[in-house]
Amino acid sequence: MITRDQIRELAQLEDQHSCALSFYFQPTPPRNKAHKEEVILVKDLAREAWRSLESKSSESKNNGKCESARADLDRIVRLSQDLRGNGSHAKAVFACSAQNFWREYDLPAQLAATQLFVDRHFHLKPLARLLGAFPSLGIVLVDRHRARLFDLRLGELTEREGFFHPLSRRGRGDGFAGYDGGHAERRVADEARQHFKHLAEFLKDALDKGMFEKWILGCQDAHWPQFEAQLHPYVSQRLLGRFSADVARTGREEVRSEAERIFADSQNKLRDEAVHETMNQARSNGRGVTGLRRVLHALELGEVQTLLLGDNYSAQAVECAGCGHLDAHLVHYCPACGRATRTVVDVAEAILPWVIRRDIELFYVKDNAEFDKVGNIAALLRFRSEAGTRARPVAAKSADYSPSPRARLVGRYRGIATGA
Ligand SMILES: [Zn+2]
């Protein structure tokens, strides 16, 4: 499965000859001839991609520059023939052999469709959606002397075996007979506190190291206040929710369904709050902007904290071939540097590499009339630059905003989208 660093790597690649291939393979449910149909579909997609490459290269007099893409397309078709029996997983391939680049990833079989894109950048929208729907979560089951840890990453639940046996270290019960009752009780309480403390430290460390991005707790209500008292504020902040669980008896499926429910609730809430806050800020002329033109401008100024996109939002724009400036007005020459522009068919896709590189929080918004009215694109700003600040081109890597360590901390969960 894919990691955040690998996604960043994908967001970095740019091919001047538009030969970056993104292939998403969604297996069909098993039925007669399904696999044969899949292979035919991939062949058709590859043929179409090749045609569009040929027409682009003859337009731009790049003849021959994209020969390497042909080899990539052939390799993708061959690969799709071998994907039979891989029905439980979807697959993504990112290729640009002109730059010696080939990456394959297994994904949960929840893509919208099998698709193939050829462009200057890799197409990351299906991936962004998927990662928003399946972030990396830690799930911890706790009682006074035991703990279990699960990872839920891209739909796969894994238990870390032998995670915690804190009491066995010091021999629990050792010497009980030799103490009076009060002493033994205090000792048990003290050991429980040590156990919670130890666990709280582990969680802080795990979040710091990026083992997971958020976490969910399963415990008895009675233990929560004691455990909560030991949590670092930063760890508390990343707790998405709690459910009632017995450490020894709770099964995997229960852990999974509770975690998915808590995660979905929390994301819906976050998204609704972000929409509400952005609208309010935009109305008061504060830290919110709506509409493509203003959002692009804010992105170029490095102001955007949270980007909101309509679920099916798509719009044309132009992109400067020289400095990378994106413009909502379909002008032929770049207003920033004067060089020729080219049309970007889907600006919602074109800004994703930028969003990922800059750790901008992204939400896809569905069925929201208020959001629809403002054009299905809006952004909440982290600050507002001085009026008249010159825009930095969206695609210029050298202009990438480096968040302060604190902003990075707050933004750890950014750059991945949440569907409605
Ligand atoms: Zn330009």
C-alpha cells in the first residue's frame, strides 16, 4: 500500500512532453468473461491514450519525444492481463519512462472506474479520494493492565502482536500475600497509572513518528478519566472518538466497524465545519474565498489552509508553459511572464499536485446547496497577504511554501481528501 512520501513523490513529477501516465485499475465483480472485458477495456484505453499523445506531439512538433510512452502503454496492457485473480485489490500504476519512472501500488478495490490518463502530471484525484476515505488510523483497546493495538490503513486492519504486557515486567501479584489489603490496592492503582502513562507515551511517540495520523480508543467508560489524564494534549487532539470495548473479547470485525463509523462521523463533522467556516469568512471578507479565480489566486499566494471542491467540480483554465501560473481567464499569454499558455482541461486535477506538496487540507463537498451557489470551489485561508503582493506561480516548485514546524504539526493530516 502507498505511503504519504510516495504520494508526494508522485506529486513532484512533471513531464514537459505530457507523457506522464496514470493508470487506475478497478477489478469488476467476478462473473463470466469479466476478466476478458477488463483486458479489452484496458487495451481500448491504451489505444485512446496513444492517439491523444500522437495528436499532441504533432501539434507541438514534438515528434518522437513520446515513443517511450508507447512502451509504458504496452507494459500497462501486459500488466492488466496478469491482474486476474487480484480481485480483492485495485491497482494504480504511474509511469514516465522518459524519466525512468515506474511505480505500482495495490489499493482497496473502491475506485470509481478503470481509467488511464496521459498528462504533464500524474492524475491523483482517485488516489486523493481514496486516502481521504481511508486514512492511516491507530486503534487502541485498553483496560487497567492490558492493551491491544490495531492499524487500519487503506481498508486493511492489522493487529500488532505482542503489543503490550507492561505488568508482567514487574510480576503482577508478586508479594500480594505479604501486604495488607490497603497497600495491595494502592499498588494496583499505581501500576494501572503507570500502565496508562506508558501507553500515553507510546501514542505520542507513534504519532510523532507518523505510524498513524489519528487514533481511536476502545475501553470501558470507567477507565477513560484515568487514561485521559495521562494523555499529552497533542495526543488528545488526534483522538477521533471512543467506543466501549473489552480488551480480551472484542473481535476484529467489531474493531473495524466501530473505527470506520467513528472516522466517518468525525470527517463529516470536520467537512461541514470547514464549509460553514469558509462561507462565513468569505461573506465577511475575512479568511475565506470562493470561486475559481479567487481560489487560484490564494493558492498562488500560499494562503490556503483548507481547499473545498464540489464532488464533481470541473472547470477549464489555462496554465503558463513557462512559469506555471494558472489562470481562470482563458488567455493566450501569461499575465505574469508573457509566455504562451496551454489549456488545462480539468483544473480540479491540475491543482492537486500543488495541494499535496503543500500539505493543504482538502475536502470534497457533495450535495450542499450553499456551496453550489458560490461555484463549488472555495478555500479557507491561513492568513491574508498584504494587498498587491505578487502572485507566485502555482506550479513553480522553488516557490513551494515551507510550513513552520508548528504548521506542519497541525497540518499532518492535510493533503488527503475526504469524500462526502
Ligand atoms: Zn508565465
